[in-house]
Amino acid sequence: MKFSRHLIAYAFLVLALAGSLAGNYFLFQKATHFYAREAQVRIEPISDRFAEENALVRAKEKTKPRFVMFGESRCGMWGAYPAQNWGDIEIINRGIGGETTPQIKRRLEDDVLSLDPDVVILQMGDNDLKTMAVLPGTRRGTIEMTYDNITEIAKTLSDQGIHVIITTIFPPAPIELLRKPLWSDEVNESIDLVNQRLLDFEYPRVTTANCDEILRDGKYIKPEYSRDTLHLKESGYLALNEQLEPLVRRVLAESQN
């Protein structure tokens, strides 16, 4: 019996050590990823990832209404599941993972305006807001910056005669244990605050789509739509495609009049 207790205690210590090593490795990987991304931004603050593709788009004749989806990773991943039910349109995705709204805004001319879109769908903001978890005291300024950048992009597009659909910032999933040191409840609260302001935002040719009505279950995204803390599975994008159809078709019709 005594030997058995020692064995159990030893097994517990081994598991605890393994868990600690796994957690430290996760945090190390996250830190390395964030450092590499920061270094990349310092060297190249504006991405030219789509330069060649944009040149091809500009060179060809536009034969149908053109949609550009513009934003960060959750926008970019939407490109793998383009809507088949929004009408006879061309959809171009210009989402880049990890980008904040200041970076995205600096791509507006090359990745959107130069492509002569009829409608632009904006999905961005979570990368801005999640920074407050590791930058204490920045909440108010980050909320204002995020809201201002999103609405400034929308206004710039509208002033060019382009119709805009702002999608509210998608809700996160429950935070994984190893991500908790890099997260704060302030992030969730701030997403809700920015979304409410976006829903109240009014400007010609700009409509805000309340994606919470599609994706949210209580405080978080519906489990069946969640890939991880921040990203959606295919089912989430298919739900967006289906339930945004009436809004998209209405905005498309307005853009053609």
C-alpha cells in the first residue's frame, strides 16, 4: 500500500512536470511568434502580400459586381468558404492574419480601392483589443483607436461611392487554459463595447451586420462554430454566408442603383 502511494505521488509529480513544461513551451512559442511579428512590422509596416494578385485583378475587365473582404485572420479564413448564395458576384479576399487596424488601414489603397470594388466587407479589430491583456492601462485608448480606424476605413470607402458592410467583431470562445496569462476579461468587454458603437454608427452607404445574432451563445461563440479561442470553423463561415444573405443582397442592389 505504501509503495502504491509513492507510485501515485510520483506519477502525479511527473504529470505536473509535464504540464508545466507544456505550458512553458506554449508560452515560449507565443512569445516567439509575437516577437517575430513585431520585428516584421518594424521592417515592413505595410504588407504587399497581394501585390501580384492585385495587378492581375486590375488588368482584367470587371464583368460582375465585385466584393472585397478586408481585414485580419478571421476575414482571411473566410476566403476558404466563399458564399455561393449571394448572387452572381466576384469575391476577393484581402485578409491578413495578425494585423491590427492601423496596419489594415495602411493597405486600404492598394488592397481595396485600387481594385474598384462595388461592396466591401470589413472584419477586423480583435487583434487591437486583445493587446490590452498584456498592456495594462491601455483599454480606453485601444477601444477608441479600434473604433476610429474601422469607421474611418468605412467613411473613406463610402466617400468613394463604395457600399460597405461592417461586420461586428466576432466573439471569442472560452479561453484555453494556457492562453489565460495572455488574456483578460477586459478584452471580451471591450469587444462588446466596440460592437455596440459600430451598430450605432451611421454614415451613407455603410451598414453594420450584427454577427453576434448568428455566432454568439451567451458570453462566447457557439461551440459548434469555434476552431479555437479566436477563429471559426467551416460551420461558422457557412452560417455567416447563409444568414447574411438578405443583407448582402440588399446592399448589392443598392450599389447597382
